[in-house]
Amino acid sequence: MIGVVTDPKNEAVVREFFELFKTPWEFYRSGRRYDVLLCDRPGFNAAELVLTYASQDPPHETPDKVDQGCSSTDGGHLVYKGLRLPIYGNKNTFPGKKHGVLVDAKSGEAALHLERSGGTTLVRIGYDLFHEISTLLTSGQPASNASIPALDLHIAVLRDVITSTGLQLIEIPPVPQGFQFIACLTHDVDHPSISKHVFDHTMFGFLYRAIIGSPLDVLRRRLPVRVMLANWVAALKLPLVHLGLAKDFWQTFDRYPKLEGGVRSSFFVIPFKGEAGRFEEGKAPQRRASGYGAGEISRDISALISAGCEVGLHGIDAWRDAAKGREELEEIRRVTGVRDVGVRMHWLYSDEHSPAILENGGAEYDSTVGYNDAVGYRAGTTQVYKPLQAARLLELPLHIMDTALFFPSRLQLSDSEANRLVDEIIDNAVRLGGVVTVNWHDRSIAPERLWGDFYAQLVEKLKNRGACFVTAGQAVTWFRKRRSASFEFDRQSDMLAVKDIFVQDPQLPALLVRIHNDHSKVSADLSSTRELPLRDGMQFECLCCADI
């Protein structure tokens, strides 16, 4: 059991942190002895392991404390097992200390110091853990750190410090039974038909990129000649499409199920035609307005739902106005006949107030937190999480977006460069669990983008690496199930019960219980770990200290 000592203002952050690091814990209660005490200030020793996170030296420091000789700096990066870990607040290092598992990236000085005092192991880590978690779940990371799952690395540091002392640790990892991680294939439906665009910026943009941009990309060796020729053919066909004499090549709904090999995906559709919406400074650019509304593609939506796909809201003003959100969500409910509807905002508009506004508007979940100009971890995590401003709404973070990878105004990567970034995100999911959320826009497999081959290869990679494919709503439901699991310790019998109180869904995989340093085994290997599928009321003998 972990006891947590912290300022009451951190309560919401602590609770969310331990939903992501799902392990037995409680706020510190005087008179109890814990396996681990996690503190934001020194002076506590009622545990086998006392782990103090602090970015500043406490007043009246005595010479025998582990933080003697600290040097303090603002932010920067630490290095943990060869991985860069950004720090967004202050950090302390310990000059002359030899513990090199966590070091400052510039100076090489240790940011973790360990010593033993009697029967207690004292560890000092030189940053404020809960300030870092709060920053990641509210402001998020800049694009320069997009590739770093910082929040998950903070969990890994804490887990490794605990298990390296030989203490037993039980957790419910963000990994579905029988799989390595979860994959969500999603599609923002911005332009379901080019025939709806006549002499507007969308049509002229298509013609420019197809006729002029394509050969330029061929010269830069970023585009095969065959794609350029396909774009030219599409440009020549455009008048025939408007006359109804040729198929609308932006109508791709029936192509995605084939590319995805029958797995279920999620489509976010715009509720109302011609509405650009607003942002904080005033009215949004008119080019943000869509040329369609959900009601105009109701047949396509019905076909998607019949195929097992999910249809959610691609919101306009739902992020800033709960009344508008209710109106937009109600339109999607009317068209789909589905009550519980998730949201991804058009152009990824959001701010710190959005989660509470979306929740008040009636959204089931949100999937907006991501980058327009990068791929990776805006909130620093692979996991579905609850924004600190929300009471129930969960956030499915967005990790990979096609336009971020390939647009000239964004990363503008070649296929090989994009593959390297995508492979890194998949590698992290295999190592950390959680979700890989992909957004491939509806028209991205059509001219002039023609990114369908890359997308098909991405789906195949996810399959080969052990992904569990579910819709966005199902991914959120699986994480709600994990969040519902509870740890109950009976001090009289010295038994720990793990209970899953969520209603079972036969379409979703089970949870796992992972036991580190499994003392029930006769083994000298302190790193021994075992996993069990979670069944309601599972009990484990002597997993916690008897005198807790």
C-alpha cells in the first residue's frame, strides 16, 4: 500500500495519477505504517520506502538529510534509462551523488538520491511530481516534446523505484488481456463530397495541389510519379463530377472498411453546414465552415453503423458553449439514433475549460487533445484519462494524424520519415500499454492526398504488434471499466481483494492484474512478475504489510 503525503490542493491530481497508475494507495493517515510513503516534503519515515519528490530545498535542512548539496534549475530534461523526460517546473540535482538512474540531460548530475536509515530506504527525486502531472493534464506539452510520453515515464520511474527495493507491487496495467495495447482508428469527416465545393477555396486548393503541388513533390522525391498522374486524372475528371457524369472521388465511406480489414472504426461528422463557429478572439475563419451537415449524409451514416462503426460529433462550438454543444450533439443523436455520443472538435479547438463545457453539454467522451502540427503525446500519456476540470468526462488522446504527418504547412514528411515516427509511437504502446489513436481524414485516401497505401500499412503494423481494435467509444468504456476496479484490504485477514464492479461487456477484453516481485513464488529473482485476468473479488494473500 502506498500512502501519499501532499498539500490538499493536489487532491484531484493525486486521484487522477493513481487512476493511471492503478495500484493500491490512500492519503496518509497518521499512526499507520505503509509499504511506501510518497511525499512532497521530508520528515516522514513510517514506511519501508519513503520517496520524496521535491523541486526545492525545504527550510531548516539539516546536514544529514539526503537533499544536502542540491542545486536547483528551471525545467529542462532529465534522462531516465536512456529516455528523455521533460520537466516543466523546477528541478533539483545532487552534485557529487553517484545514483545515475535519473540524471540531468545537460549537467549529468543525479536527480535521484537514495540512502538507507535503519529499516527505511530514503529516496529523494528532484522535482514536484504532482506539479508535473497537473501541467501535463491541463496545459499539455509543446510540440517540441510531442514524441515523449512524459506522464507514463513518471509512472515508470515510481514503479521502478518501488520494485527495485524488492517490495511487492500490484497494479492493473492499461493493457487488455490477450493484447499488447488498444488501437482506435478514427476519421474526421470534413469533406465527404467534392461535388459540394464549386468555385470555393476547397475546390481551388484541390486543383492547385493536384496540378502544381504534385509535380513539385515529385521533384522533391516526396511523391511517386504514379500518384502525380492519378491526381492529374482526378483534376481532369472534376468537371464531369460536377455534371454528375463521373463518380465523386471524395466519397470514401465504403473504402475504409476494406482498407481496415473489417475492424471497427469511428467517424466524427459535422452537425451543421456552413457554420464556421467562434473561437476566443471572435468568429472563426469562414473556411472552417463545412460544405455539408450530418443530415445530408444520413444514408452513409446508417451504413457505417450497420457495419459496426461508431459515429460521433465533429464539433463546431461545443468546446466553448454548453448550449451549442447540446444542440450539436442532439443533431448527431437525431441522425444516428444513438444516445451516447463522443466528440472531437473541428480543427482540434480546445482550452482548459473545454472538458467541463463538453461534459455539461452532454458529451460521452472527448478525443480532441492532440496536435495539428505534430504527432505524439500532448497530455504525455498513451492512456485515456479524466481531465482535472471534469467530473465524469474522459479524454481519449489523439496520437497520430495524417495531415500533421504530410501537410506542407505541418511536418511534411516523406513516407520513410513518417514511418519512423509512427513506429516509435507503436513501440511505446507495446512497452507502456494504453491506446494508439489514429485520425485519418475521410478524403485522405482520395486524390489529391492519396495517403491510402500508408494508412493500410499502418493498420497492418498495428495488427502485427498485437493491437486490440475497438471504436473510440469502446476504448473509453474499457478504461471506465479499469477505473471502476477497486482494491480492498482486510487488515484482520491480511488479504487484498481486487474487485471489478463495472458491467461486463463481452465485446471488450478483460483486465489484468500484474504482480511485481511475486513473493508467492519461491524465487530469488526480485524482478519476477506475473499476470492474472481480473475476476470479481480476486484475493491475494500478504500482498500488503501486515502492520499497515
